[in-house]
Amino acid sequence: MPVKDLVSWNVMITGYVKQGKMENAREMFDIVPKRDVVTWNAMISGYVLCGENEKALKMYEEMRGAGEYPDEVTMLHLLSACTDSAFLDVGEQIHRSIIDMGAGELSVFLGNALVDMYARCGNIRKALEVFQGMREKDVSSWNIIILGLAFHGHSEECISLFEDMRRMKYIPNEITFVGVLVACSHAGKVDDGREYFSMMRTDYNIETNIRHYGCMVDMLARAGLLNEAFEFINTMEIKPNAIIWRTLLGACKVHSNVELGRYANEQLLKLGREDSGDYVLLSNIYASRDEWDGVERVRELMDDNGVWKEPGCTLIEADDYDLKNFCFDSKRKHS
């Protein structure tokens, strides 16, 4: 049998990693006579892809203990692990390691990864600091910080940064507008939200998708414009999904709108969504108006449809509505 060179070993390890067979990859890794940074990166990336982020970080410790120096690819995988698991302290250590490596100016990839890590771990100020210190940016860079600001409630800064992005001639995409519309929703900037929603098509020829529609319904609902939200849903060019109707249902609970709440619940049932939380929301709407017969009808409807309450959940409880179910993995959809 011919002697395998390092490239062959790395190819085999990478093959196992791509198949998600990390035990096999580790067995192969352990018998490799000599390793290089590619070997270590393959293992680290594999653990990250499989969601085993602590193992990825432990592998990095082994790497440093073995005297192997990381490269940019290593750091990108490690930052991904920290981001996915919200390991802010470790992410800060990785950041310091990047500086200690003497990389000079951050590449756009490392810069984006750092901004993403800080934003998603809750340190939005540090995310903004890293973003502002990046000399090279791309649309993904702007999307990451705009989304981070929007989902952490910094609506004014988010919108201001979006306008900076436009002035600097960067072309926003559909992801950018999700962040901007979320910011408008959280800040109650209904007129601005309408304008940005229209701008997507008129200025940038961006096709609206379910996330954009969801942001608009959420914005109108938060502002108490339930009838306008309902009319907006009826004019959507794509079929409303469960989250659209659930957002409206939640708003009906907040504003005690029984008729519209009942209709939204009916639409959820037509979609085959048997979620006990939807019944709880409808029950809350009745209860807020002291319509106890309605509460009992909801209970009977649940029994008829074989829907069970979540353990520890009463039929009447406090709830809130937001776009959390529209949150998506921003790290994988920035561009």
C-alpha cells in the first residue's frame, strides 16, 4: 500500500467532515503522522458544522498546544462557534488573538465575522466599533450591523446607518431592508416603514418576500393600525403564512379586537396550525373584554380539535407579539 502524503490525509479527513462523520474524522486525525493548519482547520470546521462548538474550541486549544499557528480560516471557524453558542468571553479572546497575530487591517471576512459575533452576543457597541474601524466593507458588512442594531432596539442608529450606506453608494439588498423595516416597526416609524417598503421596488427593484410582509404587518399591528394591517395582508402578492396571521392575532389580543382576532385564528386553523398558543391568545382577547362565554367556546374548540395546552400553561395568560419567529440565521444570509 502506497504511503499517504499529508494532502491525502487531509482529503480523507475533510471527506468525513463533509459527511458529518466526526468520529471517523477524529480517528483519522489521531493517526495522521504529521499535521498542518489545514488538518486542524478541517476538524475545527467539522465540529462547528455539527454544532459541537465546545469541541471546536477544545480542538483549537490542542492546536496551540501542539505548536501549530492558526490562520484566518481558523479564526473564522472559531468566531462562528462563538457566535452560534453566544460565547462572548471566548469571542473576545479570539479577537485579541487576531490582534496579537499582527494581521494589521482586518480582512472584510474577519471584520464581518467579528461584527456578527459581537452583535449576536449582545455587545452591539463593540460590534459598531469594529464595523467603524473596518477600512474595507461590503454589503454583508452593512447588513450585519444594520440587523444587529435593529434586533437590539437601536432603531434610530439603524436607520441612520442605512442612510449612510445609501449615501456611500452601497446597494442594499433584501436582507438590508428586513433590518430597516424591523427598526421602523420597533420605533413606531410607520410612515418611514411605508416609504422604505415602497423603495425596495421603486429604487432597487427588490422583490418583496414573506419577511418583508411580516415586518410590515408587525409594524402596523404594533402601532394599533389593525384594520390597515388586515387590509395589507389581503393585498399581499404571496399567500400569508402562519406567522403573518399569528402576528395579527397577537396584536388583536393587545388591542382587544375580538372579531379580527377570531378571523386570524380561523385562518391559522385553515393552514392546519394546531398551536395551543394561538388558542390562548384568542382566549385572552375574550377575557380582556370579560366575554367568558367566548373563553369557554375556545376551550371547547380546543377539545374538539384535540389541541392540548402546553404543560404549566393556563388558558388565560399574558403574552406578547413580535417578529421573533421571523428571525433568521443572519450569519448565513447576509449577502
